[in-house]
Amino acid sequence: MAKRITNRNEDYSQWYIDVIKEAKLADHSPVRGCMVIRPHGFALWENMKAGLDQMFKDTGHENAYFPLFIPKSFLSKEAQHVEGFAKECAVITHSKLKSVEGGVEVDPESRLDEELIVRPTSETIIWDSYRNWIQSYRDLPILINQWANVVRWEMRTRLFLRTMEFLWQEGHTAHATKEEAIEETEQMLEVYRTFAEEFMAMPVKTGVKTASERFAGAVDTYCIEALMQDGKALQAGTSHFLGQNFAKAFDVKFQDTDGEHKYVWATSWGVSTRLIGGLIMTHSDDNGLILPPKLAPYQVVVVPIYRGEEQREAVISYAEPIIKELESHGITVKLDNRDNYKPGWKFAEHEAQGTPLRIAVGPRDVEKGNLELARRDTLEKNIVPADGIGPRIKDLLDTIQADLFNSAKKRMDDSTRTVETYDQFKKEIEDGGFIYAHWDGTAETEEKIKEETKATIRCIPFKETAEPGKCMVTGNKSERRVLFARSY
RNA sequence: CGGGGAGUGGCGCAGUCCGGUAGCGCAUUCGCUUUGGGAGCGAAGGGUCGCAGGUUCAAAUCCUGUCUCCCCGACCA
């Protein structure tokens, strides 16, 4: 077999790129830092969207759409927010081109009176609308999500993990009370955790970001953090409690039941196409992509094997009712009946593309009433009777989904350690993985650790790990261990 | 944006040092044989060598600029 994918242990970054190329998920675009999402990659994203969207609806949210362009003045209304995003905004300054010899150039006559910002996130334009929508406590809560693209002018990009334009969803909610807003923030983090673990089979740690890692404009940022195969952490989703920062910046008040005018409490939360990068680096191997059945564009591929037209007809007519039966069990199946590729070629291609399960049917199977099942995750092959194939495959897909999660969970647990001293920390961090250690809570210590070890605090875990101790660096008091890792 | 590497038919590369008019493998097209792990043989098509200038009788090769990608830093979902 021609080796088209670099081995993970040789060059992890190159492996990542190779997997994306071979799985036909995305291409680099002619524009720096952007990507073309190919049909297979987009089908995966659509499945992720569908799963998340249902979970948003189930928790009472509605979808809406706000503009791509934001008046420059809006960005300057919330001080922290401006500071966080100012350095990475695409700015629209002109509205016209004019033809010149050999091409076009910007028409200097068309300079805009007020420049527009291509949204890096939509808090500002959404809160401008919310001001008009909210007068009374009766108008609350507002629970809105939007699916959109955003642009952040990044210096260094990687397919899916960090692109200048990316697709995401951003939820923006408005509440009458602080408690309700915090509850919403927690609820959406839980939605993300559930999605990551149950759909993506990607286990995550949850917690609160430190001040330096917090979303610009948030009071608190909650996050899910996953651990990639190379031992680096990936921030996979964030849910922000925004306090009254945006309400004050955009003057959004409501009259409460007590007659008082009060500022509204807010949240925002998002996940992006970065999740695809996380999915790749959680499960895939040196043969290519491995997809969990719940998100795979199709769960089963059927590859017919035949010699001559007569066998072809026999094999296809044997396969068709099998496919129907699978579909009747809610399984998504693709019959790969292309005549211009040989079975071996198809095997390799579907392997690279991550299809969870392959069924091969040939004359031998037709004769004996069998089929050959091959699992993508374990590469295990079995000959099984075609009878009762529906329930069998349904079970097997569930097993694959569970096995993927369990092995990723085991990998994460095995590479999560607790250390006491800074020396020990420096040594252990070289091996990657998550490390729980005591920290004195200051930005100075956090920065020092980052400079000396390249590790950052991924999150301050929720109360379950409360345990007083001493900061590994300064020896000062610490209330609980926090989670460190080197990250993407 | 700093340091390093790279851009040559669709893909992967050689040729660049030492200038002489572009080659290999895979893929593609056609024909025959094939089909249970990326098929074999034969024939054919396809590249102004990332782009823009410059030097030269002559540039993939030398010089200048610029764009893109990869790796390492600073920044970040």
C-alpha cells in the first residue's frame, strides 16, 4: 500500500495535514489562513451542527441571524472587548474597485464614512439589537443562537484549528438576574461537554478560565478542554458569563416587577469548526481519519467485489436488500458501486476517510449468505451471516462509538497527573498531558510558569477538586489544584 | 511579525551550487487483460518551473521584490 500519510510519531503536524488531505476534508485556499471545506468535511460539520442545533432547541433557544459587518464604533463600546479583538479585525474601508490597465484597483473615491468591521464575534451588533427588544422583565429571557462565519486576522493558522475565517455558532442570551445568567452559562457548558463526549467521543475537562485566558469582555469564561494524542490540550468550547458588561456598554435596561430599571445580565457561548481538528487529533491513526458513528457522513460503506457482469449483478442484487435492512434500522449506508476503482483501492480510500464500518460482499459471500465486516477503529475483520445484520450492525456501531470514547478517555486519564513541586512539574510537562498542581492565583505566577515551561492553566476545575495546599512556585496558599497543559 | 525550510504537469519529487530551452513516480485518456487490501502491459495527453521585475545571446537555475505553505517563537477559538 502506498504510504501517503506521515506517521504520527515521525511528524505529528505533518500527519495532521496529511490526514485532512487524504480524507478530503479541506484544502488550503489561495487566501492566506483560509480553507476550502470539501464535501466530506462539510458533511461532517453538518452532522455536528445538526446534533448541537437540536440540543440548543431542546434547551429553549432559537436561531437568528445578525450581519457580517459591524460599525466600527460598536467595537469601541466595551473596553475589555475592544482590547481583546482590536488586533485581529478585518476592516472594510472602501466600497468600489475601478478598472485599470491589467486589472482592478481600489477606487479612492469610494472611501467609507464609517468603516465597517468584519465580525470577529457578534456581541456588539447583537446587543445593539437587544437594546431595542428589551424594555420589560416580560421581554426576558432572550435565548438566541446564530450559525455564522467570523473572521479573526490570525498570524499563524492551521487547518480547522485556527483559520482566519471559520464557521461557528454563537449563542447570546439576556436575562433578568445574575443567577439565571450563570445558570445558563453552566447549562451551555454542559451541552458542550455532552456533545463532545457523546457525539464526538471526545472526553473533556471542564472548568473556569483564569483572568488572562478569559474571553475579552466576560466576567467568567467556562470551558471544555480536550487532550490530543500528542499530549497537547485543545480548548474545544467556551461559555461566558458576561455579567452586565455589554448591557452597560449598550445601555440595555429593563423595568423589573418592582418598577426599578435594571441592567440586563448576559451570556455568550460558542463552538467552531475547530471541533473538527479536535476530532481528528482525538481518534485518527496512521491510516487516516477515524470518525465516531454518530457524526460520520455515512456509517457504513458497502464495497461489492465481482468479476464480470454476471457476478456484478449477483453481488449487487445480494447487497441491495442488506442495505435496505440497514437503512430501516436508521443506519446511514453508502453503496460504493463505482466500477472504475478496484476493491482494494476503495478499502484504502474509505479507511482514509474514516468510515466507521465497511461491508465487503463478493461471490463467496453470496454463495454462503455471509458478508465481511471491517471496523475502521480496530481494523478488525470478520465474516458474519447476512441474517439479522440490521441489529448486529446497530450494536456494532454503538460499540465502536463507546470504544472510541473509552480509549480516548483512558488516554486522557493515563496522561493526567498530579504534581507537588515545580521541579517535578517542569519534568513532567515535557511528556505532555494534563497536570494538576497548586497555584497561588496570581497572574504573575501564571505568566512565569508559561514563560518557563510553555504550559498554561487550561482551567480552574469546578469545586470537586477543592483541596488546600501550597503553590508549587511561590509556596503561597492555594485553595485547589488547577489544570495545566501545553496547548494548541 | 522574527528565525528556519519549501513552492517545478492534478499529487509527490529530481534538476538550481556550476545558466544552454524540463524529467521521474503516481494520477489522467485510449486499448486489451483484470477485480477478496491502493491491478498489469502497450500507447497517448498534460508544465510560459508560485508571481512580478531585472541581469544575460540564453534563466527553473543568478539578482531584487512579492505571495503562499510547513516548522519554531510572540498572539489567539
